[in-house]
Amino acid sequence: MALPVTNPAAPFEVTRLSHVVVQSADLDRSRAFYEEVIGLVLTESDANTLYLRGVEERCHHSLVIRRTANTPACERIGFRVAAEDDLDRASAFFSGSGLEAEFAEEPNQGRTLRVTDPGHLALEFCAHMPTRPRELADYGSHRGAAATRIDHVQAHVREIGAAAAFYGGLGFRVSEYASEDGTEQTAFRSIFLARKGNANDIVLASNLGPRLHHLAYVVHDAATTLMKVCDLLAGRGAREQVEWGPNRHGLGYEQFLYLRDPDGHRVELLSYPYQLIDLDDGPAGWSTSNADVANLWGPPAPESWFRVASPFDGVEPEPPALRG
Amino acid sequence: MALPVTNPAAPFEVTRLSHVVVQSADLDRSRAFYEEVIGLVLTESDANTLYLRGVEERCHHSLVIRRTANTPACERIGFRVAAEDDLDRASAFFSGSGLEAEFAEEPNQGRTLRVTDPGHLALEFCAHMPTRPRELADYGSHRGAAATRIDHVQAHVREIGAAAAFYGGLGFRVSEYASEDGTEQTAFRSIFLARKGNANDIVLASNLGPRLHHLAYVVHDAATTLMKVCDLLAGRGAREQVEWGPNRHGLGYEQFLYLRDPDGHRVELLSYPYQLIDLDDGPAGWSTSNADVANLWGPPAPESWFRVASPFDGVEPEPPALRG
Amino acid sequence: MALPVTNPAAPFEVTRLSHVVVQSADLDRSRAFYEEVIGLVLTESDANTLYLRGVEERCHHSLVIRRTANTPACERIGFRVAAEDDLDRASAFFSGSGLEAEFAEEPNQGRTLRVTDPGHLALEFCAHMPTRPRELADYGSHRGAAATRIDHVQAHVREIGAAAAFYGGLGFRVSEYASEDGTEQTAFRSIFLARKGNANDIVLASNLGPRLHHLAYVVHDAATTLMKVCDLLAGRGAREQVEWGPNRHGLGYEQFLYLRDPDGHRVELLSYPYQLIDLDDGPAGWSTSNADVANLWGPPAPESWFRVASPFDGVEPEPPALRG
Amino acid sequence: MALPVTNPAAPFEVTRLSHVVVQSADLDRSRAFYEEVIGLVLTESDANTLYLRGVEERCHHSLVIRRTANTPACERIGFRVAAEDDLDRASAFFSGSGLEAEFAEEPNQGRTLRVTDPGHLALEFCAHMPTRPRELADYGSHRGAAATRIDHVQAHVREIGAAAAFYGGLGFRVSEYASEDGTEQTAFRSIFLARKGNANDIVLASNLGPRLHHLAYVVHDAATTLMKVCDLLAGRGAREQVEWGPNRHGLGYEQFLYLRDPDGHRVELLSYPYQLIDLDDGPAGWSTSNADVANLWGPPAPESWFRVASPFDGVEPEPPALRG
């Protein structure tokens, strides 16, 4: 198997991971968690939906939470395209690729193109959102981690090669990856794909899929902030929501903390990732036998981190093709 | 006067600020400062040149320091282009624009195109550099601020409108600006221009020019790191090298510290800037009568910060046309 | 002049600086500042009084703020004694020393002995306060700097020698001092006196007195916290309340920030001072000609820091005897 | 069983935990660890001994490491007394108590009184050490955690009641304790005893004893420093030396990190403990069934933390009397 080739002439211009749509059994509880612990700003809400964004984000939302009466799942991973006509080019491209894509008019993000990728992940693409002022300097209203902006999602897919090839075709590049021996000669465990000038927009992991493993927000002054968030959860009697960390990744080198939101969705808070712009900077491969991949020090991740992830709404996850 | 228009079909693709070339009267002293205080990695050096980079940078250098027997000046501001043939397109474009551009073969950055911009700034463009491993995780060798990567330069120019228009034509966008009343109706004091997905690659200020006001590196855990760097300078008996800060900018909202290197060149260390990708996010204007523009709290900048800057090699600075 | 001799058999046992009583023209405004910016806990209040304490303090208050219709002054500096009968011994001692001391029954601190020291500072001594739980781990309720505990006061006195001798007689030791040439041979500018096992309980400075120069609270994670408090004040439109810092003292080596409260009283936030227990550790002398005494880097303190201080209620400050 | 009573008229004045003496199989390796990771200052060394101190400590040493050819053990826990004649009073007191105490002349700490406490811990008392300048402001020479000063030791004893009573008799007070139900009615798991004005000088835990569980140093800017130390160890290829943390204790509320030194001795780095001076502040009891006692969030301590500790030289540890 080989790493995906980055298409230098992508059919349309994806600029970055835009947002994630997840479900919740209790919106009040979700709101309290994301506002008070993660420190997101509630841009808007109605009886069934919360629209949240990071404190530096001008876009209307990077996280949408919808009320559900069922087991809370992930609904969509959203990407942003550069301009309105990229959506039309995207539509044409997906049709030509045999992928069923359809337009919807979505409140607060306008014309939205929906498609399921070859990893069975439910995606959507939009070109615009209403803007709001950055709340970066509204220091008096910052709470919890005051998470600044969405960084990436990690998704479990059962055909990592096909899924990664799809993103390569859209112009994503591989920043890092883990395989059995750290080269392209062996089966991939995870592939980090990037568009926005740093190391991560979407991370694909070979596992029971499709599932959302986590969504990730960047925080300032990570060492202090990550410790503080844990203290906050302790003060709320929610020590079990601290799943793993603070610690530091080998792959990517970010300081991290993994939390579980009140519906069980996993949220990563991380320090600022490195910049990845120059084409000279080829992918870095890690061997899965190297404990440093996941964390540079301390004991390994808890079992739950390897095993538990959010299903996609209405889709039964299946074991990975090559690892069953 | 109006803000420059961003050319959506730029003649060639500039990806980011690449590097700065400055002169020093004493390379040993410079090396000690940049290695021990700023925490850059010395990639390579010879009797007359130091090549330095941030701890996360894979490119060969983001700062070049050359020995001089004269008053130390700034030699060049370097930009990176996406690929080799962008240099040829750039050359053609500059010729067509009546700007004299010439190629040189530069050690450690290959074919390099040199041109003087309408603000009289000496620029160079390159497409490749040899790569080195990121030293982001070589924690035992980190020193001082362990600055991660170059972020931006600020240059004084005497015709800010013409200079900004040049960068707009190359596809730069305006993130923020300061003018007398905070709108485009009055004279600009400064214009922040960006390519790489955050708020700053080059900042133009209307002042005696051309001069290099400062070069800026990003640091992790800014609050702790900025305080630590000041302590380090105190411990070296160099308290006067701390020119201003730690403090926080209004415009851009970064935490900052301004140091003067041993030759008097100004270096800013700053926290991670916000992301600027979406085209929805229009420029933010600040009025120069608002003290918050420069710093959100505490007394204003010292006089030296407004007055002192590094000349460009062999060029006598002149007062700004519109403000004489 | 010589440094005061520490009395090894003090007539009664002072354990630490206990609290400060200051006046305010507007209690709501004071409360907002001390709760939201300094992060103190409001233990109790009535129409004319606020009782505040640090988040780790179990004692009822370390700061009392009383409403006044006049110019807000400092009322009292409070010390804690080990036990109830220390108050009786103190009373006897003061009588024998020709100092008029009188007992009062003070709400929330019981029997309280009041006396004016030879520096004309209004003091009070108490042995008990009602206790409250430490709010150190109530992370959800922490605000602003979440100041942990009172550390010291600095007072301006006009006869520093006589004033210091008084504290030496009560068993205080000198940790550090500044004089013209850094020895006991020249006039003292300031003397740092300590009881509680670190370097500071009361600092005496030779200046127009008696006046309260500042009261000081310790904060955790000082670099991050001090920067954050400045941001908070900026966000409140109160940038001018940041008087000086963040910076680091030479004398004492703490990181510091000086704020002015809404009535103009000066509050220092500082990092944890060093421990001073061993009798082997003699006083450290600094020369006032050494700029490092006040701050290790950056420009000197603003003029206001040298000139402005809070008068004591009903007492007209006078110039220092030896420096007129 | 009841908590020990604090003797208000202790037979001699212990001021604080002074130092710990441990053995090492490889002094070079120990030196590298304590200098480069913990950041202690090497005051002096000879072929068989290292004398180390924290960066703010003026005393000659707070950690002594002696070369051994056997399994590295703990040799002594050292306490400081106020003055020389306290040693004589201590000697008389121990004789009168049926404890065999003997004087030795110890290099760098003068006349030293040695005794074994009822918990079988090897103690020594000294009144003086040569002083050195604080290196608190020698920022250029700080390394690793730049640990500031020794805070406490934790020792395993098999008769926690008798051991605690001994320290109560010497004037130590109980700050906090853990017992089965959080009261004095049930068996004690641990008792925190303090002299120096904060919560800890010696912690006794009921376990296979006598053993040294850990020695603890305080660090500045704990969140940042603790994360940095882990990174440093990772960079040294010593990820397994990070035993537990960063995290935060319930009992005591300090942020903490437990490391294992190259000989297996456990070192805690912790944030500044709260102040404990007022006699009003009674002991806080925790139930051992409360997971928060040890850490406020995240998974429990690894097994090794409960099981592994350093024996005392030449003494075979035995199970606790009441818990066998």
C-alpha cells in the first residue's frame, strides 16, 4: 500500500476543516460542558441545536450539537471551501466519481453539499458562514480552556487506503503516518492529512468504522490550560471525564488532553501544531511498535481511548478490511 | 486612499515569509544571543555567516546573519514560493512591471530571485531549501525561548499605499490596519499583509523608510516563555536588551516581547497568532488614536520603539511622502 | 545607622501579617475589582464593609474594605499573634514601652489590640478569626488571579530606623534591605522584615509617611496569571489600573505586577517568595544605585510608583526625617 | 487511635525538614539526573558524595547522594533545629526517652545528632550548614525543573500511631490525614506532619516499613515546569522515569509529578503548598475510599507508586502492625 498522492490540481479548493455536527441527549448539559469547560462561545441556539465556536473564530460555528432521542452519534464532518463556485465544482466532481452528493440549504452556513466518502464518513462542504467578532480579547468572558479554534478530527475507517486516496485527490497532503514498520511497505494504522497549513485537518485511523474518534481544539498556554481544565472537571465532580493526559504526542508533538463530553464524544485539547507549508517537507513515518507515537512519556493510553468512538448516525460500524 | 485589493489570480504563488538576512558586527555575539536567548538552532555557519532556524522549522534557515565591517543593516527580506517555476513566473511578472529582478544562486536556498519593491525594500524569493529534522522534540537541547518559527517582519516604508498595492497584487490579503480614524478614508499608519493562513507575513508601517522595524518569531507557552527570556537577559547583565513587554497587542491580540539583538536589530517574540483563512473575514481597522492598537494595558511603547529601526544595506532612509 | 536587632525573646509571638483594612468610596466597585480581578473570596459583607480572603485562606479575612465618604485611606495593618494570651503580653509590653495600646472587640476577629508604631503606622493584633473552608480546589469558582494568600504590606515611614527597631524588638528579622551603598553604613531606603518563614511580612520604606504603599497577594503560576490579570483589566476598559509589570524584582526575586484598585490603593500580585527560616541566612544588602533592586529588566518603575501611596486615615503624611 | 497531640512546649526546636541522604550505584548518572532534570545545584562533590541544593536554597545541601556498592538505600532523613543548643536539648530529651542518640561531626553540617525514631526511620538533626548564594536569579544556569527547595519526605512506617506521636511530641502539627472513614475513629493510612509553616515536613504512611516513599521539591510555574520535565525525560530516552503525573493531589491540593531517579528513588516535584500557621486551622481528614485523596482527576496511581519504595540502609522492612 502507498501513501495517497496529493493532487496538485484538485477539482475544487478545500481550505480547512470547518465544523463537526454531533448529537446530544441533553443540550443543557452539553452547553454547560462546552461553554464552561472547553470555553467555546455559544453563537446561537434553538430548542434543538447549539452552534458553538472557538474564541478566536469569526465563523458562525465550528461545532453543532443537535438534540437526539437516540444514542448520540456523529452526524457530519464539515469542510470549508474557498468560494461559492467551489461547491459547484465539487458537485460535478463527486458526480463524475460515482459518489452521490446532494445540496441542502443549511441555516448559518448557506448552500451545503453533502456526500459520503469512501471511508463511509458523512461529510459536508460549505463556502460561507455569517461572521461574528472574534472574542479573543473579551477576556472577562473567557471560561475554562477558552479554546481558540477547531484544529482537526480523527475518524476511524475500515478502508484507510481508499479513504486516504480520496483526500489526496482533493489536494490534502500527508503530514505524518503510522504503519507497522514506519514505512509505506506495511499496513497503515493512521494517516494525518492536512490542507490548512499545519499538520492536521483530518486523521484517518484503521479501526472499526466509520466512527468519530475525536474532534480537537487548540488552546493557548497549553501546559497551564490543560492542567486547569482537569482541575475544573474535578471541581465539577466529573473526574471521569478526564480520559487521558495532559501528556505530549510523539506523532505531531502537540501537548494534549482527551476529555469525554457528557454524551461520550471525545474532545482533544492541544497545543499549537507545527506549520506545514513547504512542499520540501515530506511525510514522517512512525512505527506502531514505537510507544512514543501516541505519547512521549508516562503510561500508555487507557483502553477506552483505543476502543471507544462515536458512531455515525444510522450507520453500523464494521471492522477494518485488512485487520479483521 | 484605499486598502490594496487582493489579486485572486496572482502571477505566481508566494506561500509565506521565508527568512530575513541581517548584518552583524560580531558573529560570536550574535550567535550567543540567537542560540541562548531566542533559542534558534544553528543549522550551519562559516567564518562570515550564520544560518539559523526555529526549533520546529525543517527549512535550512529563517534567519541569516552576515558579518559586516560597517554599521549593521538589513540585507534582505526573503519570501518562499510554492515551486521552482513560480520563480520564473515571478521573474516575468517583475520584468513586465518595470521592476528590475535578477537571479542569483544562493547557498542553501538555490535559485533566488532578487527585486526591490515599491517601498524600497530589498526582497528575495526562493522555492527550496535543504531540510533538516524538526528539533521540536529535542527538549534537552532547547535553550532560551526555543522560538518555534518565523512569523512576520515589520518594515517601515515611505509610500505605504504603493507598497501595500504591490503585495496585494501578489495575492497577499489585509488582515488588519491602523489609520487615523480606523477607516480607509484616512491616512494609513500600518497595514498587516498575510499569505500563510494567519494574520501576518509582512507588516508595512508609514515611517522613515525603508527600514526593518523587527522580525518576529512565535513561541510556545508565551506567558511563561516571555517572562523567562527577560530573566535570562537579566542574568546575562543585558537588561537593556528588553525593550518592551511582555504585554499584549490590541491589533492582532498576540502577547509580545520586543528585544534588541546585540547589533540593535529588533526581534519580537509573540504568542500564536489567530488563523486567517476564510474569505468572509474582512480586514479590521483600528484608529491610531486608540491606545489599545499597540498594547492593551500598561504604559505606551518606549520612544525607541517608534524611532529606531534597522536601515537597509546601502540605502539612506527618507521620511514618508504623506507625513513629512 | 544599623539594621535592627532581632529580639530572640520577643515579648509576645507575632506569627504573620494578618490583614489590611482600607477604605473605599464605592463598595460595589471595590467588590467587583477584588472578586473578579484579584480573585479574592468574599467571606462576608454588610452595607459598609467587605471581608475578603485569598482562595487558600481559612481565616475569615485578609482584606477588609470599609465604605467612606472621605478620601479613601488605609485604616489599619493587622498582625496575627499565636494565641490569645499573646495579646495580653502585647498589651503589657506596649504599656511598658510608652505606646498607647487599647483593646477593641472586632467582629470576625475577636479581641483586637490597637497601637500606633514608631513609624506612625496604625496597627492591630488579633489571635483568632472564624475559619472557612479553603476554596483552593473550588476551581469552578476561581476568578481572575485567584490570589491565594496575603503576603506582605509595604509602608512608607519617615523614621525608618526607629520603625524597623520596633519590629526587630517584636522578633521580626531582616531579610533584605536597600541603602545608598548597600551596607548598613549609609541611609536605608527600605528594610524588609519577616516573621512567617519567608522574606516579607512588612516592608518599610523611607518616604513621606505614614502611608501604605501596597498590599501584596501571592498567586500560582505567576507568569500566566500576571499576564491574564492584565488582559482582564484591558477587557474591562481599565488599562490604566495596570501600573507596573509584569516584571521581576531584584530584591526578593519575585515576579510582580502592581495594580491600582478603584480607590487608588496599590495591590501587588507576586510569585511565591523564597523561604527564610535558617538563622544562618543573614540579610542581603542592595545599593540604591543598582537599578536591579526594583526590577531586573526593562525600564524603571513609573513615577507614580515612587510618588503615590495611600495615607492613613486622619494622619497627614510628613517627609522623612533624614531625607528632607 | 487518635491523631498525635502537638506539644506546645517541645523539648527542642525543630524548624524544618533539612535534607535527605540516599545512596546511588552510579554518581555520574545521579548527578546528571539531579542537575539536568530536577535542576538542583551541585554545591560540592567528592569521589563518593554529591551535595545538592535547590536554586533558592542558601544552605549547603538538601540532598546528599553517597556511592554504594550495594542496593541503593536511603541513609537518613535530616531535620534542622533552630540553634546549636537545641542539639544538646535534643540529645538530653532522646536519652530521657529511651532512644539511643549519638553525635557525629558531619562535613558541611557540623555537629549532627543521630537517632532512630519509633517508626524505625533513621534521622539526623543539625543546626548549621555553610551558606552559599541563592542561585534563584542565575537564570542562565537554571536547568530542567530548577527545583527551588526541599519541601517534605514521605516515609512508610509500620506503626504509624507511635511514629506520629513522636513527631507530635517534637512540636509537629497534623495538617491533613487519611483514614478509612476520614475520622480519627478508624485506622490511619497517612498522616501529614508539619513544622515550617506549610502543610508538610514529613508524611507518614502505614505500609511495609521503614522505607522512604519519596522526597519532594517545590517548583515555580508548576504546570509549565512539570510538563517540561516530562518532555526532557522523553528527550533523554527515559520515558519510564515518569512514574505518575502531572496531576493534582486532593489531600494538600498541590500539582504533582512523580519521577524515579536512576537508582529508583522516587522524587516528587510539586507546586507551592498552602500556608499553615494559624492554630485555628485544624487537621483535615480524608476517607481512603475517596479517590480524590491521591489525585483529583484521571486514572489512579500506577501500582508501583503503592508498592515500591526505598529501604533504609541495613534495615529489612516489615509489614505494618495493624494491617498485616
